[in-house]
Amino acid sequence: MAGTKQDTKNSITLKGSAQLVSDFFYYGINSILYQRGIYPPESFTYKQQYGLTLFTTTNDEVKNYLNKVLEQIRGWLEAGQIQQLVLAVCNVDTKEVMERWDFNIQHEPGFGKKSDTELKVGSKEVKVIQKEMQAVIRQITACVTFLPLLDCVCSFDLLVYTHRDTDVPDDWANSTPCFISNSQEVKLKSFSTSVHKVEACVSYKIDDA
């Protein structure tokens, strides 16, 4: 019986994995917004997560936007219908894309779009998953040391890439891909819940000179 209890404790369901990944996106996005100065530092508060002190927005409009998008993403993660989440940082005046943070999402082998995967579970311990998430967040923070200074007022947009047959809410709109014409890309660490795998990278505009 002890072994059975331990197996149950460490198992990650499809729904549980979707929650873990969407939670990571919340803290990851907030970390980018804070570290890149998209909003003033006084509009953030701090919280302990993944063994780190992370900053999250106190701006109600931003919080509501993030919660709405991530609730939808959580559903698409459970349905196996999402491929990528992108955070695009744009110059408010020129609309030019300055940075593009890509989070590519895959289902681990054995988990996919079929409904029978709801009964399957992954075996990775949550503390191991959170350790991997911590490493990605640390890298996001460290990116400040090499990313160019954003010397203009910037805003952000979230782009979600789904499969073609995905039902999309009416209030979601199609968007341009927000690519950067002259860019440098840096690959970040990845993490896996044993159900979903997320690979991250950041692209940034480099001087034409």
C-alpha cells in the first residue's frame, strides 16, 4: 500500500500538468514585464515561488488580461491544442517589435489530443518540475545582462499558436506573427512535467549597424 500511495502522490495528470504550465507562464510573463521595465517597478509586488522571490503585477487591467488568457491556455493545454505562446514587446510609438519571447509547447510521448490520455499520468515529482521551472526563471532574470536597453516606451502582446481545428473564442483576434526583421536569438533552458514539455528562447532586435 505504501508504494501505491507514493505512486499516486508523484503522478502528474493531464489536468495537473496544464495547471503547472499555466502557473509557470503567469510567473514567467510577470518576470519578463518586471525585468524589462514594461511597467514601473512600483506596480509590482513580490512573492515566493519556485524557491525564488518573484515580482507580479498589481495592475488590475494587466492581471485581468493575464488571467483571462492563461485560463484559456490551460484549457488548450488539457485538450492538446496549443503549440506555442509568444510574448512580444513592442515600441508603443512605432509598433516595432523589439523582443519576442517564445515558449514552444509539446506533448511528451504517450500524451496527445486523444481523450484517452486523460486517464494517463506522468511520473515526475512536482519538486523536480519546479526545480526545472526555477532554472528557466533564473535565465529570464539573467537575460537583462545582455539584452539591449529598451530606451522607448513599450507595450506587450501575447500570441497563442493553436492547431487549425481549435475552437477560438469570438473575442480573440488573428494577429501578425510579430517577427523581428534583424534579430539575435538566444535559446533558454526547457522544462518538462512528463506530460508537457516547454522550450523557451528570446529574440531581440540588433542595431542595423
